Amino acid sequence: MIDLHMHSYYSDDADFAPKYLIQRGNEASLKYMALTDHNSVKGMAEMKTFGQEQGIKVVSGIEIDCVFQSTNLHLLGYGIDETSQYFYELENNFKMLALDAVEPKIKKLQELGFVISATELHQLAGDNIPQEEQMAELILSNPQNDHHSLLLPYRLGGARSDMPLINFFWDFFGANKPAYVPIEFISLNTAIDLVRANGGTPILAHPGANLKHKLELLAPIINAGVDGIELYSSYHTAELTAHFRKFALEHQLLISCGSDFHGKNKPLIKIGSCQYDPKDEKWLIESVEYFLS
């Protein structure tokens, strides 16, 4: 019924048009959807147009890369004014930072013994910023890397082969991982201010994925001005969900539910695949209606 976290091809790491997302959402009997492209609002007008045709309530949204106490986070902004020039400035600034980091990432991968061509990478990316998952795709498909021991977990039958591209991303490009290149994202406080100044509600995306072993940061993040958390996420175990649910109840937070659909980079994640406990449906709908108000 609810999926408030998905990406269209206006995110450089996703594949499909907003119209496609609405079609899949309709097939999944969704009543509420949100488009949350990475640092971009370019797909919102199309998403709303097709959502209205299908009788689906579409929440305007964005997912902003930011940092808090040296930890990279994703902040969801729901109910924002997607026509604001500030979001277009945000996207342009982010793309410049991301592009500057491509060459150092390639160098680190080559130092690990992977064969990867910068020319082929840019050809694969086309007019978009080359993505880490595309680097993984080129490395895994190159016969010269066939016998590299570090790639065995991502090969067929390997421990990380269920979603090899995104797993490669997490394992090699996450904070302090072998090919990690720090990017000076805006602060969480700046991201919160941007969302609020443009009519939106700041919600912490998939805390289980970003905080991992830093769950003690959740309280100070909320105290910084975040109004809620993505309680139900494709990345949360039942144990984590229970932990976040208790926290959300204690702090009277808004909650969200999102699949984080992208396409081929996350093939196991489908639109509408994030399931929530029926006992929280009223809480979720109240939160969504707040985003829409």
C-alpha cells in the first residue's frame, strides 16, 4: 500500500522513468508513493502527473547525501516544493563533487589489482556521472579479472552474489573501505534547513544501512531536527526494525516505509516490496498524510 523510497533514471544509479515506477506501483496496488531521487527533483512533475492518472497519491521527495559527525547519511525530504531553485543548485554541486571523485576511485581500484578502463567507464555512464556500481560491472565482466581472488564472493554462488553490483559498492566504496574516497557532502544541519525552508519534512533514510554499528548517533541526529525515520526498509532486519520502532515511539516520531528500488543495481528489491507490520498502518498513513499536507 505504501512505498515512499524509490529512484528513477534521474538518479545516476537507477534505470527507469517515473512513469514506469507508477505503472509498477499500480500493479503492486500501492496507494501512496514517493520519488526520492539522489539530490534531484527533476522527475517529480512526471511522477505526479502519472500518479494522478492512476489514482495514486504521490509525495514529492528527494534523498540528500549529507554528513553528521563524520558519518555519511541520507536524508529524505518529503512534501518539498520541487520547483525550488535550491534543489537544482544542490544537484549541480553534488554532481561536481561526484565527478571529481571518479578518477581517485579508479586509481584505488587499479591499486587493488583490478583491470578497469576510465574510457570504458565514461562510455558506459554516457551523459551521467560514472557510478561505483558501473565500476563493479566493468570489473566483473572483464576476463582479465576472472581469477582475482577478491571477486570470488561476487561470482555465481558466492556469498555476495545475490546483488553483486550493490554489494561491491558497499564492500569497496563504503566509509573506510579499500576504494573509499571521501566527498565533502553538506552537513546534516544544512540538509535539514534546506528541506524545511522549502516546505518539507526531514526524515532519516534507512538508518540501519547508514548507522550500522553507530546506533548511538540516532538520538543526536533526531535532536538536530530530523522529524522521523524510515522505520520499514529493505535493509532492516526484524531486530533492527524492532529497535527503531521502540525509539520512534519513545520520541513520538513520524515514520516511513520504503523499498529503495533502483533497478538492475538492486535486482532483489522491487517496488512495493518493503513490508510493514499491519499494526503500524495507521501510524504510517498519518505520517504520509502529514507529508502531503
